[in-house]
Amino acid sequence: MHSAVVHLQGSSLQALVLSADTTEGEHSTEHAACGGETGVACSKDPGPILPELKELAWGGGSFVVFALLMRFVLFPRVKKGMDARYNGIRDAHDSADAERSGARAEVAAYEAQLASIKAEAARVVEAARATLESERQAKLAEVNAGIAERRAAAMAQAEAARTAARDQIHAAVSDVAGRAGELATGRKPSTAVVERVVNEVMAR
């Protein structure tokens, strides 16, 4: 039966094939020879998880290069992008604030114009109401004047008719009184006496 022993030395592998004839005594002899009193040097290869010095150097150098690349190339670009994005967001906020302020100013101007229009409309309505009221008063005054004029004319006409009727009545009464006095006394009374009697009767 064959067996193999693998040794890791640097970046190369060494395989040692052992035949089946190798006895346990030989193994023990070799083991005794390695590190025993014979002074034969044993293999001192590094462990499988212990890195070599050049690997440490490559790793450290790569880390330093990556750190310098991050500090002077990648981070400024990222910071520049973040600053640009921040400035864009701030500009958008400023623009939104300006638009909001402009909208508020427009609303205030619209409300002021609306209030002015309402005041003007109220003034026009009030002026129209005053005009209508003055026209109504003028028409009423004209109608009242016409009515008063017609009433005065009617009263004058009635007074004239009354005067005419009174004169007719006075004449008729005078005639009747003179006739009655003449029949009673046998002679015609004087006109003055008849007028005085008639006036006293009509005054009553």
C-alpha cells in the first residue's frame, strides 16, 4: 500500500510517495533521525495559515494604494456628487419657496382686486340707488304738484260754483223776500231792507 506526504514550501508543493514496504521501524528511524541526536535538520516549512512576508507586503501595499485612491480620487468624486445633489435639493427648495411666496403675493393681489371691485360695485349700486331715489322723489314731487294744482283748480271751480250758486240763491231769496213783504204790507219794500234781511238769513 502506497501513501503520500505533501509538503508546502513557499509557492511550490512537494509530494513524497512512500511504498508499502516501509515499516514502522523505518518511520521511527527517520523520525529519530529528524531532530534526533544525529543532527539531521528537519524541514521547517511555514504553516498553512501563516502568511509570508511578501504576502504581507503586497497586502499592506494594496491597502495603502486603495486608501490613497479612496482619499484623493473616489471620495472627492463622491463628495462632489453629494454636494451637487445637496445644492440641487437646496435650489429646488429655494425655487419652491419663491414660487410659494409668488403664489401668496398673487393671491393677496387677487383678494385686493376683488375687494376693490366689490367696493366699486357697491359704490355703483349706491349711486344707482341714489339716482333712482332722486328720480322717484322728483316724480313724486311732480305728481304731487299736479295733484295740488288740480285740487286747487277743483277748489277754485267749486268755490266759483258755490259763489255763483250763492249769488243765484241770494237773488232768488231777495226776490222771494221782496215779493213776500210786498204781499204782507201791500207795498214793495226797499232794496236795502231786503238785502239786509236776506244777508242775515243766509248768514245763519
